[in-house]
Amino acid sequence: MSPLFKAFTMAPQIVPVETSGTLPKQTTVVVIGAGIVGLSTALCLAEQGVPVVVIEKGRLAGEQSSRNLGWVRKVMRPPVDLPMAQLAERLWAEMPGRVGDDCGFRQAGIAYVSRTEKEQAVYETWLESVRGSGLDSRLLTPAQIADLIPGSTGSWVGGILTPSDGRAEPTMACSAIAKAAMAKGAVIVENCAVRKLVTTRGAVSGVVTEQGEISCDQVVLAGGVWSRRFLANHGVGLLTLPLVAAVLRTEPMEGPTDCAVGGADFSFRKRLDGGYTITQRGALFAPLTLDHLLIGLKYLPTLIAQWHNLRVSFGREFFDDLALQRRWKAEQTSPFEKVRTMDPPVNQALNDEAMRNLIAAWPEFAKAKIAQQWGGMIDVTPDSMPVISKVKKLPNLTLATGFSGHGFGTGPAAGALVADMLMGNEPVIDPTPYRLDRF
């Protein structure tokens, strides 16, 4: 282990939640997956008096919903995705009153800093593309960076700041949302894998779980990295590929700012516990799987543009993935029971890089004591936007997946949109950019 690290490797521990041990026989809506999106959907439905059951193969928020960076951002969102991010900001701000608990949301701003004119031009172009959208984003000069984030020895040509952006705490937020949803009538069942959908006359009418069958009117699939495998077993294609982020957190320390900051090869944000969450923002680990070979060409434009940001490997992950079946029957043990929680190993090199790059930019982080590090698997679509969509081939099934690493920040808005789609309400935002058939 690198001398930078005297930390333990372990998944973040969420605030405990006591869920139901009994699976109902019927309900109105079944949500598959108790991550931030599934839980937000359940909360919206429960608030409207709709019976809803959330079924989770492992533990609530056990995968990417507790392993992400906690950023809640509008800055650098594609213009078509901006309404989702703007709605999410409002919903995060309202969340304490809505759930009766602190989710750690703080609007302390998010800033990106640029070392080169080329990097800065990207921010300038984006800012021009969203002009008139009501954002408070603004470009930063080197002097303004020095005032906002003091102590840097980096050579910055500029940056961009969105003061109304912020962060929330992944290990707190999902628990608070889950408790509120249950208080309003939702049922959450953990350690219970959904094996297959049940159909009646071609339309989804329930699900088969390892604990038995439950009938319903609508099903929401919010299964993250598992959604592609689940859908393939029903003959439905979904373009998502797995990538792994490496993340670490420090013990409480004095830092340069409460504002979250991203550079080309690092990012950091203040935590509610006084420490910082840090990652190598410019790189992701790509352990090859069969899906990379099957659908990788669909990602070719992105791959060409971002090749320098991917650390590709071929190893045990390929064979572990290959060993999980891709077709199974309702009475058979599913892949979701064999792997309750996707817990990828930490890519130590990426965390080492993140700390070296950050210390070079802000030497104050040289005194940081690393408390913990972990890996998180992200399901990425070709355009890095989610799929929030009905499925024509399977009526009564709605997808909410493929969030490409942005699901935590936009989760409350995604849940509100899904609830509107299920209830036949006027959608709170236009779902068209997220349709399944756009690929």
C-alpha cells in the first residue's frame, strides 16, 4: 500500500434503517432497487397515498448511492439535462422539511479550475450554451480563485463557479428518505432479490422474488448496474457499461474552502463530519467484461474523446462477470442472489494520483489523514444521461437507470418524474431526453 494510505478499505456505512421483513402479496407499484432513485420514487408515491413496495437484493443504498461523491450540481450539465438538475436543487433544499431529517445538503457552491486555455474554453462554451436558463454560474479569474479557495500553488488560468450548487451526504440522505417513505406507508424489503417479471397478456403484472411472488399494477426498475442483466433476461436491450470510481475520505481537518472543487485530475468537497471526500476526477477504472466487447462500439465517440481518462484492465473481473448467468428462470437462483452487493476493489493507483495531484495544487492537503477508501461501480450510457422511460415491449414497466455517476445529485428529481409518469400526471420535467429508444 502507498505510504499516503494508512486507511482501511470498506464500503461507507449508512445510517441504519429498520425495514420490513415481510413481503406483501400485492401492491400498486413495485420498485426494484433501494438506491436514491428508487427510494425517491417511493417517497413521491407514498406522499400521494399510492401503495408502493421497494425490493432490494442487498442492503438499502449499499452500492453507488452510498459510494458517490455527494455532489449536487448544475454546472456543466448538458443543456437538455439542465431542467432535471435545477429541479433536483430545489427538491434537495426542501428535503429536510419533507422528510423531517437532515440529509447533509449544503449549497456551498461548486467550482472547476482550469490549468490551460483549452480547459477554460470548455467552461466558456458551456456557459454560453445555457445562457438564459436562470443559472448563477460565472467564470472565475485567477485572482477570484485565490480569494475563493486560498492556499493554492497551482497555476490557474481561470475557472467557473456555480454558487447555488452544493453537496449532500450519501450515507445520511438515503436513510432519511427511506424512513420518511415508510412513515407515509411505503414498504421496503431488503435482502430479497427480484428474479423476474410476471406478465399477464403481455403486460407486467407482478414480480417473482426469492421470497415469493407479489402482484402489482406497475413496476419500476431502478437497479443501477444490474438493470442491463435483468432486462436482457426479458429480451430487452439496455446500453450501459460498468466503470469503477475510486474514492477516499479524510479525517476531520482544516481545509481551504467549503466550496466543492474540481480540477482536471482531482476533486474534493467538504463533508459534514469535517473531513473531505476526494477522487481522481479525471480518471475511471474500466475492468473489461463481456458487455464491453458486446456493445463497446456504441460508445466509440465517447471512447475516442475520453480514452486518456480510462484505465483499462483485463483480469479477474472479466471471468467473475462471465460466471454470472445471463438467462435464468423464475424458480432458479438469480445472479442478484449470488452477488448481493457490488463491491469493487479500490484502484489504489487512482487514489494515490488523486492525493498527489491535490497536494500539488493545495499543499494544505499534505497534512490529511486518510480515514477510508472505497470503490463504486457506475452504470454509464453512451451519452452519460439516464434512461427514464416506459418499455414498449413490456407495458407497465418503467426504467429509471443508467445515471452515469450523476444519480445521487439528481435522484430526488428523477423520483418525482417517475412518479408522475406512473400516475399519468403532467410530468414535472420533459422526459423525452431520457427515453429508452434514443440510442
